Amino acid sequence: MSQPRPAGVLVRTPATSANLGPGFDALGLSLGLHDEIEVAVRDDDRVTVDIVGEGADDLPRDASHLVVTAMRRTFEASGHSLPGLDLRCRNNIPHGRGLGSSASAIVAGVTAAAVLLGKGDPATGELDRDHVFKVAADIEGHPDNVAPCVYGGFTIAWRGAAGWGALALPPSPRLRPVVCIPDEQLSTERARGLLPEAVPHADAAFTAGRSALLVAAVSGHPEMLLEATEDRLHEHFREPAMPASAALIHELRKDARLPAVVSGAGPTVLVLGHAPVADANDEIPDVVGNVAQISGDLVDSIRERTGTGWHIRPLTIDPAGVWISSPRSLTCVEE
């Protein structure tokens, strides 16, 4: 006799940074900033949505919410109809900033649906991550944010003859990511719309080489990050949509010699600093006020080159990706 399926689930999903410079639509990093959703199945067919945190003032509170949409598509792909449910969201990931907020919502919805369909156990935390990844990538349309959100750490993702694929690699413990988040938003659609249909062969070859070097740099040779994060495939085409971000990246790379890149579609700037070898196992702070263990004067160097309107935040790398548990009451607590 099969076990009864859970009537609810708590899902936690990390922010992500995709591309990392030359790894366009392929490379991604999972970051220690999280959204949470709690889903409870109802006895009727109503859908209710409650939101605290990011997007609370403008996101839909009905069945058009992205988490609910992802849940519906997951149920329908399994030949079932979406049940009535109560959805509560606690959002910490900024929207429209290139930190994977849409991938987080999609992965959360697919994961919640998978659990309700018997492909995960919130009591033990067991989850069919490969199923979640493939369904979420189908919904998102590209896997670069979805992969690190599902698997955690540093990921390589692709689409082949057999469908979506992903490989998770442990990043170097010396990595010290810092995000510079501007006040303004930028839609992924607008950023992608600036990309040309073709690029010169020399630029493609240059970017392929840097992308390969980037895998080595993130995995264990962070001293190579400045060269490894050079890109000729997408970042300069997007400069008109985010001139302040482009200027900051140029200044950080040229003057401070810091490996700064556009995070995802932007406009957030990601700086991939690294600690000295002796500090590799130190605890990484996740608040701006405590930067003693960040390599050198990384945060100070960034602050010197940003004015008002930027939020500079050191983050950890999330090694686990999406996480599930039994439902509980959600409260809005800043990370």
C-alpha cells in the first residue's frame, strides 16, 4: 500500500548568478540569499496567495502568480489537475536585478508540485532533483539559473539531444562573492533583446576559451578569475540598458583589478573575490558591516567606486540548492 502524499510542504530556494562573464546560458552559482514558500492543499479548488518581502506590493495574488503557474504546469505534465491551495511566499531575492528571482519562483513551484505528486518527502528532505531541474528548465526556457537553484554550488548546464543536462561542481572554498545591487530593475526580455543574432568567430573562440578557464578558476584556481571572467559574447551588447553597471564593471576590472561581471541579465554586478589560501576555511560573513574575512579590502574597494543607489552585499555560496521540509508558519525575517 502506497504512503499518503503530503498535504503541504515548505520549500526554500537560493538566489543565483548566471553567466559569470563568458559562461553565457551555461554557468551558474548558487548564492546564500533565499526565498521561501509554504503550500497547503485545500479541500476546495480555490487558490490563495500571500506575499511578504520583495514584490509584496505588485506581484499577483491569484492563480497567475509564477509559483502557482509552475505548479500547474508540473501537475499537468504528470496528467493531473492542480488542486486548490494556499500559498504563502517570503521573498528576499530582489526582483528584476539578475539574481534569479524568476528561476527561484519556478523551481519552488515545481518542487512543491513534485512533493505533492509523491516525488519528494518533506519529512526526510528527499527530492527527485533531476525531475525538478528538467521541468523547471522547460518552463524557464534556459537552464543557467535553474541548475544552481536546484543543485546548489557551481553548475554547468546545457541542452542536448536527450534534453536538459546539468553538472554540479564544488566551488573553491576561497571564493568570496559580493553583489552590487542597484535600485533600478531590468527585465530579462529587454536584456536578451539587445543581443545580436551572430558574433564574429574570433569573439566566439575567445569566449569559449575564457569559459573553459572560468570552470577551472571557480573550481580551484580563483587567482585566474580576472582573466577567466573576460567576455565578448553578451556583456558589452547590454551596456545601453545598464550604463551604470557597465561603468562600475569597467572601473572595478581596470582600476581595482577585480573580476567583476554582470550577474545574469543584470543590472546587478557580481564580484568574485577570493581569500588567501590560509583563510580558505574561514567563516564567510553575510552582512556588509562585518567584512574582516573578505579577501583584502574587496568591499572597501567596491564602495570607493559606487555612489548612492547601490547595495553592496557579501554573500556565501549555497552548497545545497533547493531544500524542502514539512510546513510551518512563515514569518518575514531579513537574511
